Amino acid sequence: MSKKAASIIAGQIRSKPSSVLGLATGSTPLGTYKELIKMHRKEGLDFSRVTTFNLDEYYGLGPDHPQSYHRFMEENFFSKINAKKRRVHIPDGLTKNVGAFCLRYEEMIKQSGGVDIQLLGIGRDGHLGFNEPGSSLGSRTRVKTLTEETVRDNARFFSGQEKVPKLAITMGVGTILDAKKLLLIASGQVKAEAVRDSVEGPVTSSVTASALQLHPHVTCVLDEPASRLLAQKYYYMYVEKVAETIEAEARI
């Protein structure tokens, strides 16, 4: 799964060296970042002209906090590639004027030319970023209150559930849908229901990832356990094989 996702992102960078990447945090993208680091070191994949925007950050955590997403991205990705710091953007969890910051974050994305490909994970309840169930499908970057389930899920990264921040700055669903391409990755049986509801269920704010059905260019990369509840799984696999055949014939 990670190799496939990394190859898609690498393809985007090779076709457009100045690509704008939307990046995600959490345990799921770690494998993808490791594969991209390998490509950088062994194949010379160049990030020097790439611009990045992260989905979210805990509100109240500074960049040096051990559980901040600034720290996560630096330790797991940015410190191991040749990305330019001035091109890296992550929400400021310590901003004094959060409303103004969120508007500025949206404007920076627009000024960059928009996100070319947005990497996404998915929560167990089908949320994207920190767009919890009930979030507007047209929402923009803003502060969100985390659900109790999200706080419980993230408690393993902190020294107890009470230490998990209750607020986060997150790109909105509408912001995410503005990206030219979306790349959703999911692994494990625990994500199977969320994947099913997002891919084959109704479009609803109760499952914010279901809004991906409204986007013209979405790729889902799943492992077997995460895909087990998809009713049309074998059709999707067939479609992929047909597409690969057509691409191979086009290269001949």
C-alpha cells in the first residue's frame, strides 16, 4: 500500500517538479513517507521545488512539542529529504488570531496555484483531517472541536487521554476538495467500515470522507483488510487491471 501510494506521489513530482503536495499525519502515512525517502536517497527524487501544505495541527501545541504535527513531519519526513523550509506549510497551533490565520492559510494555498495532489488518511468514523462527523462539506480551514472518539484514538500518542488537545486547526472538507487530485490510503480491518461508507455509502456530513465521491479524480489505495467490506471490490480490481493494460499498450 505504501509503495503504491509513494509511486503515485513520485509520479506527480517527476511530471511537475514544482508540484504542490497536501500532506497528512498519523500512523497510516508513515510507510508512504518512508518509501518516498527511499526514492529520494536511491533514485534522486527531488523535493527542492515542491511546496507542501499539511492538513492540520493541534491547537495549543507549539512546533517543538513532542506530539505536534510540526515535530511529526520534521522527524518522519522533512529532515530526510531536500524540501526547502520556506516551501513547507503547517498550521500554527500557537497562533493568537486563529481566524485570521485560517484565512491566510487558505490564501497561501491559492497563491501557490492550489494543491496538485492531496494525501489523505481516514478516521474510524470516516472523518478527513479533523473534519469530525457533522462538519459542513463546504467547510474551509478553521478550528474544530475533536470528538471523544478521536481524543480516545489519539490518547496513545500522549501520556493519557486528558493530555490530548480538544481543539485542532484543520483544512475544511471544501478546502480538501479543491485539490486537483486526492489520494486516500487506509489499512487494517479497523478502517473497513469507514472505507465502505465513504466509497459506497451516501454522501453525508456524518461521514465527511464520503464527500470524496463528489471529486473528479480520487485514488484509493487500500490493503486487503481495509477493503473487505466493499461490495464492488472485485469490480474495482478489474477496472485497475483494464487501466493498466491500456496504459501498457499505449507505451508500445
